[in-house]
Amino acid sequence: MQPRNMSMSGVVDLAAVKQAQEAKAKAEQARAEAARNGGTGAVSPADLVIDVDEARFESDVLQRSTEVPVVIDFWAEWCEPCKQLSPVLERLAVEYNGRFLLAKIDVDANQMLMQQFGVQGIPAVFAVVAGQALPLFQGAAGEAQIRQTLDQLVQVAEERFGLTGLAVDPEAEPGAAPAAAPERPAGPHDAALEAAVRALDAGDLGGAVQAYKNVLAEDPGNTEAKLGLAQAELLQRVQDADPQKVRQDAADKPGDAQAQIAAADLDLVGGHVEDAFGRLIDTVRVTAGDDRDAVRLRLLELFEVVGAEDPRVAAARRALARALF
């Protein structure tokens, strides 16, 4: 959703955040509605492992990823390591009880999906969370490593996108879909927020900044507008920057607050979150007065871009406190 010539990899996708928040609300509504009607709104354990092809990828993976992390197992019948890995993933999908959904894709029958994900060899395991794809591991892996990876995945999905997973009922009929939730009523600022996202997509950063400010003028606590404004202003700051010069200035002037602030912006836009935070925390340690305040305030702004629930933000906040006191 950011301008096409900019990267925010590893930071935040506002459209995905909004979609995930709405999906979570709809899932909760569905469960409540099902309970009122005498049902559970839950899926069968058998529905936690699904076979997916190109025709159903959007509905079975992309759409489902707004309510539950989807782990993708790329496999083939002739692949011996796949025959060892796939049963482990299937067993863990049931054991994790709805905290992720396992989608199995036969690469021989779905070459286009294999190419889209950049799969070079199998077995290969990816995840899709709130519409965003990320690689997990490739090749044989031990169960302990797989569990650690899955634990990190479900933690990030819940903390950053509010995805709490699917309700599972051992008594539910396999293949029975959960009760459909009523459509979320339009919010008073939806049109303005969508206009801001479109402006970001089009590279109109000034328009996006103003749209988010308009929302915050009427609703100062609007989380999506706060996040959007922080991201749009970050992109606006680096839009005309010369990356080589910015990084050279930062290397030549390690104690210069403005040089380090500019470099930290570039770090974050490039997805180097820890580098951006560490650079500014180090600069706080060696500056004082107005310079130190400027660095601290920029660091707080970057925290807003990444999101308060991100564990990297929590760690950086602790480090900042140590640097300040």
C-alpha cells in the first residue's frame, strides 16, 4: 500500500492491519451469533489441514489469513523429505487447536503458486498473515525448530494483527463453515481512511498526511489514523533523500543528531527495525539538550510506525529508558 518505489518491508501494512482488525471483530460476532442460535461457530479439527490449488488460493489462503495465520506446506508426491515433514505439520496443526491453519500445495499441480512464492526447492514452508507472505523454513527441520517457528508466528499474528485463530470443536462436522457474521457497519471515518490509503498507493504522500490529520482532528484516538500518519510522514521524509549521502553523513558524524535521525528513517523504511532503534538509542547516549530531545522524539515516532505491540518496540523502550536514566 506504500508508494511502489518505497519499501516498508518488515514494518507495517496498514491495509492488512485494518483488514485483520475487521476480520477479528467479525469472527467474534460470528461466534456470538452462533452461540445465540445454539451452535458453536467452530470448525472441526479435520478442517485445520486443507489442500489448496491455484483456483482456491485467494479464498482458502488470502482471505482466511485475515482471521488466522495460514502455514503453507509446498510438497510433491516424489519428495521423500516432504513425506517426513508433512505429517509433523499436520499433527501440529491439530495440536495447536486453531492457532494456525495448514494449507498443503502440490507443486507439480500448482507451478504458478510455486513461482509466485519463489520456491527454489521442497519441502518449503511459508506463512501468510493478514495477506502478507513470509518464508518460514526450507528443507528438513526438527520438530523443536518447527515448534519454535510456529510459536513465533502465532505470537506475531496475535500481537501485531489481532489474529487469535479459529475456534475448534471436536464434535463439529468436518467441512461445516462457521456461521457468517453480519457485515461491519461503516464507521464515520472509513471514507477518509480509505482515501488516505489510496493516496499512499498513488505516491501522494502529502495528500495521505492531510487525510490522516483530518481524521485525527475529529477523532484524536483513532489508532489507524495515528499509525497511518506516522507511516506517511516517514515516507515523506525519505522521499527525496540521497541514501548514499545520508549514510555517509551518519558514518562521518556519529554524534550528529540530525545525521543519525535521517539514517534511522532510511533504516526503518528498508525494514531494518532493530538497526533504526539501536542507532537512535546510541545517539541518545552521546547527545544532550535539544539534540537529545530531538533524537528521543524521533525514536518515539518510529515506535508508532512499527506498533506498540511489536516485541522490538518493547525491547527498544527498555533500552531507551536505560540510556536516558
